[in-house]
Amino acid sequence: MKYKLKTNDLDELIKLAQNGDMEALEEIIKRQQKTVFATLYYLNASNDEIFDLTQEVLFKVAKNIKKLKNPRTFKSWLNQIIVNQFYDSLRKKKKNDTKVFLDDENDAKNKFEVPDFASNPYQKALDKELEKVIKASIRRLPSPFRLAIVMRELQGLSYEEIAKITNSNIGTVKSRIARARLKLQEYLKPYIN
């Protein structure tokens, strides 16, 4: 019989999982799967790989959670796993194929859907169109800018955490984020009043 977890605190769940509590580990995985998927999506993983990469990242989290020394660094640790897995997959793909393909916008079964809570159909249509434009704009960014902006704006990581994950200094991270924001403004200017 399953018991109800007594905590919603991520740090507590991590400590429980590190002590062998499989239900706590399951809860951590459940909470993080959307974040992992979204991060890989914005990093430009191809549709036919994104689900596999997500599973591989979550498997590594489950397998290595006991090695995490400080539960407070979980987000940074998780993002390091995501980034490493993503670049590992690119390296493997380059060995097998000299082309890197972007996802196919017409492939409906592997599309990433973001819930839309707009109240009227017109607003829903506008929001959906803007969402597509924003995603496309993020994907147009050069890889280092895209990685930095995704980690900062979508993952909420600090400049220090991003610098550590990307093996860059904080000044470089700030510069990449600032330049990414400027590029996004440039790309989105025709769509935003």
C-alpha cells in the first residue's frame, strides 16, 4: 500500500530519494519531466530524439541522485545533465550523419504543446501564433545565446549557475543573455506593438 508523501519541498524529496525512498524519487521525476522536455525542445533537439533524450536525462537523475552533495544545487545539477546529454547526442549524430535537422513543424505527433488559457477564440489564435513566432525566434539564435537564454528565462537559473554549467565566466554569460535578448527583440519587433 502506497503512503502519501509528507512533504512537497524539493530539498526534502531529494534527501528522501538519496536514502532510497522510491516514491520520493518518483515524485521528483514526475515534477521535472516537463522542465527537461521543454529545455531540450528549446535547445533544438529534433522531434524524433526529444522523448528519448528526456528519458535518458531522467534516468541519469534517478541513477545519480545519491551523488548530489547539496540538494539546493539540484536545478543546476539537473541542467548540467540536460546540457551534457544534448551535446552528447549532437556529437553522436555528427559521427553518424553530417547534417543536423531541425524539428519538422508538420509532424503533429511529436509537437510540444503549451497550454493556452486565453478565454476567447480570437485571443487564442493570436497567442498560438505568437507562441510559434517566439519558439522560432529562440531557435534562430546562435547556440551559445540560445542555451544561455533558455537557462536564464525558462529555467530561472542564476548567472553563476549558467556560467558553471557552460564552463564560461559570468561576464560572458551576461553578454550572451543580453545579446540574445536584443536579437529576440529584433526578431519579434514585427509581431509586437
